[in-house]
Amino acid sequence: MYLKEECNMQEIKKEERNETLIKALLTLWESSVRATHTFLSNEEIEKIKQYVPQALNGISTLVIDTDKNENPIAFMGIENQKLEMLFVSSEYRGKGIGKKMLLYGIENYQVNNLTVNEDNPQAKGFYEYMGFKVYQRNEIDDQGNPYPILLMRLE
């Protein structure tokens, strides 16, 4: 069970992102994606997974939340006030971690926009609940795949 006093949110600087951390975050990413991105096939998840380490190493701001044993349970990536990624381990979903992380990003990094897959209604609903509104829809995602994305900004 997740308790607020068990969390440990911290920014991980680029030079601190070692192979062990990236592997742990990749496992967390896959756990989250398999629980939420039901529109993706196993093959598509495996294909995307190849690019996740590069994204984790390249994002300017990487914030992770860990449990009391310092195991990552969630992470977010921020670039120029845009939430580029937010993933919560499947076993910690629904416990307020995503909300806590997004609020942290808004308060500490002025996050005010993001994109979300249209085919992920739980995520869209979460961001709407947090005050984000859709202002644009694109038929394809950033990689040119036929997955509509919604651009959202904080109202």
C-alpha cells in the first residue's frame, strides 16, 4: 500500500542517469503502458520500448518517485514547461501518485501543456480532471503512427 510518507520524489540529473536506473524505469514504463495503452499490440509496445532509454536519457528534466526501498514507482519527463511523459507503475495506479507528480511538475517546473493519446481515455480524463483542456487534435502521433493525439493545455 502506498503512503505519502513512503514516497521520495527527486529530479535525476542527466549525469546521474545510469544503466541500472534506466533499466528500472524501462520496466516501470512497460508495466504502465501495458495497463493503460490497450490500443497498442505487443509488437508495437516492443518497438516503442527500443526508444524509451534514449528518451529517458535525453529529456532535460526527469523526476522520479520511489517507494521506501528507493525502487522507482513513477516518473515524469518535462521539456520547456511541457509534460513529455508521465508513467506510474501498474501496481501503484489509482493511489494519487500521478496527481501528486503532475502537481509537482506544475508547481516546480510550470508545466502547462502536454499531449495524450486519444485512445487512452483514462489519461485524457485524468488530465481534464487536473484542469487541462484539449485545444488541438492530430491524426497521427509524433512518430507518424496512426494514433490520434490530443494537445492539451492548463486552463
